[in-house]
Amino acid sequence: MDRQTKRVQVLEAVTYALKAYRELFEGNLVNALYYCDKSLELEPDFNIPLFLKGLILFSIGKCDEAIKTFESLIKKGSENPITWMFLGQLYAISGSCPNALKCYENALGIENKFIPAKFLKLLCLESLGKYDLLLEEYNNILTIAPKLKILWVKNADILRKLGRYDEAIYCLDKALQYDKYDINALYLKGVILKRMNKFEEAYNVFKILIDELNVKWVDALRHMASICLTIGKFDEAIKYSKEGLKIMPKDATFLYYIRKAYERLKEYDKAVEYLNKCIKEKPTYIKAMLSLAKIYEELGDYENSVKLYNKIHEVSHHEIQD
């Protein structure tokens, strides 16, 4: 091939690559893929259409082909961190987090401040359960950007999973310094304080979340109702459980909490009413059946009490057999 012919061929390859880019920009992925292939037929080592081809295959969900395309690009010596990032995402989608992690690390090896790769690396570390490395990464970022409250919350959640509750609370307090009404920080702080048996403190946190900020999350209401039962605020336990039932009308846990509160208030008729509702929604709820049997026993209704104890025996025996 003479020099002039080669130059024409290169120009044609560039023209096809530009057409591929235009079609991709306009959302015509099939046409874009066609022009990428035409460009690569003329210039197999042309990185731009090869990258665009990988991007298109990624967009249309052809993960295996996209992986091969980006791997081919890397073998040709591409030093573009974006290539490594897309390859990492494809490995993650395919369920290979260890390979994805290597890709993100390679991307960061080329450009250590490449934020998308850093963020994806964090997700990968969390998926793999590499919590110590994850905490190290979070702390590195927080030394540079201490006002990133989302990372203080994420840090706290990892520390919670590791049982390091005091450190988790410290992180949440840092997040709340920057936004005292951050609902995720408040929720997690309430959960951790409850787990630490600091029920009054947990109550105060959930009070802000639910009553002041009007956050009616089912889990938050469950935690609050449970805390109220523990610290003897039975009327409030009923109130928050009924709030939960507005969202999940047949939730056995809320029904059980209401029963427990009415029983502590010695309003046995209402306790029986809610226990029956609870058992209706969850017929094998042994804890609820035991509570109802004991109430019947205390009220002198031995016939119903015995029936329930027999039913509990049958359910327990059936579960053991299963």
C-alpha cells in the first residue's frame, strides 16, 4: 500500500469514527456500532472507535462482548482511566467484584484523583465485605473533605457492622455538626443507641426524626415503638405502632407491640383484641400465642388458654419436623 492510499484509508477511518460518535450522541446505537466496525476494518489499531464500540456494547447490555472490547483496548496500551473504569463496571455487573476492584485500582493508578473510580471502588469494597480497607478509604477522603457528611454516615454504618458503636456515634455526631437534621444520620444514631441500651437517648433521637421532621419510615416507627415499651411510655408505643399500621395495616410486629402496651396498661380486652389480630395475620407467631394464652390464664379463661397451649405445641412440633 502506497503512502497516499494509506493516508486516504486513515482519513476514511477517522470519518467513520466521527459518524459513529454522532450516531451515538443522537442515540442511534445500531448505526453507531456499524460505523465503529467500518472504522476498525480500515484501522484495527484505532483506539477511538474501539472505545466507542465498547461503550455502545456496554449500553445495549452485551457485557461479554464489551469486556472483550475494553480488554483489547487495554492490551493495545491504552492509558485511559475511563477504560479501566468501564471495564470494572462490566466485571461488577457480571458478578466478578474482585476483577472489578483490580480495574478501579488500575484506573486510580493512572489518575489517583479520578473520583468516579474512587466511588466505584468504595462500592466494590463494601460488596466484598472488606470493611477495614473501606474504613481506610473513607478516612483518607475525609481528611481531604471533612464536610462530606454522607461519608461520615457511611463510615458509621460500617463501624456499626463491626460492633464499634462508640466510634460510629462519633462519626454520626460529626455528620450532624454539618446538618443537625440529616435524617440518615439521625436514624442510624437512634438504631445504634438502642443497640447500646441507651434507650432514653435513642428515644430523643427518634422523637426528632419522627415528630419534628415527620419521617414516617416503617423501621423508624418499629424502633420507636419498641423503645417506648422498654422505657414505659406505653401510650406512645401505641401511638407509634398505629402510625406504622397506617403504612402497613397487617404488620404483625406493630399489632404485637400494641398488645404489649395494652397489657402493661392492664387493658386486657384491648390486648386480647390485638393479639387475635396479630395471630390472624401470622398464624404461627408462637410469641403472640403464648402471650394470649397467659392473658386467658390470668383472666381465668382456662378453656381458651389450654386450646392455645395445644396449638402452640402443634405449631412447634410441625416446625421441628420441617
